[in-house]
Amino acid sequence: MKPKKEFDCVEMKAEIQERLLREVAELGEEEAQRRRTERLARDPILGNFLRAKLAKGSSEHTPAA
């Protein structure tokens, strides 16, 4: 018999997905997306990643001179 895991990533993914679907149903897609972006921006780790990715992405779409 396997020992009980303290962390189950499949269960965590299902819980997060359920929460996000509920948020979209309650707020609508645009407001839910805006709130997710705000949460990411405030996150100490993911916020830096998001800003770097957005900065890099905006420079990739700039036409070459």
C-alpha cells in the first residue's frame, strides 16, 4: 500500500481550475481576466516574471527600423 501523499498536484490543479471557472461565471470573462492579471502583478515572484515577459513581448512586436 502506498503512503498518503501530502501534496497532490492533480487535485490542486482541479481545485484551481474550479475556482477560476467559478470566477468567470460570477464576474464575466473580461473582469475575471483583469483580476487574474492584477493578482499576478502583485505576486512577488510571478509579478517580476510577468513584467519581464510583457516588456520582452512588446519589443518583439515593434517593427524594425
